[in-house]
Amino acid sequence: MSDYATVADIQELKRTLTAAEQTRAGYLIPIISNLIRVEAQRTGRDYDQMIVDTPVSYTHLKLPTIYSV
């Protein structure tokens, strides 16, 4: 199981982060990724398996993760 986004993704797709913000984002990304997984499981979905089956699904999970940080 990997995170749905990285600190580099935030900086490339959203905005440049200060050093303190990069550290904070590094802690938040795994938490947000897991929250998304839990919500998916509540509806009977396995997003990690969906990514394996259809890699394009990864991009659909990247943006919500980035904008939640």
C-alpha cells in the first residue's frame, strides 16, 4: 500500500511549500491516504486493488489527497 500523493506532487500541482510545510505534508499524506481507504472500504471498494487493475485510478486519488493537505 502506497500513499496516493507525495510532497513533490503537491509542489508540482498545487504550490511551492516551505520547509515546515513539506514536513507537515509528509506526515499528513499517509493519514489522508488511509482515510480515503477507510471511506472506500465503507462502500465496499478497494482503491488499492482498483489501482492495480486500472492504473489511471491512481490519478483520481492523487488530487483529493493533494487538496486535503
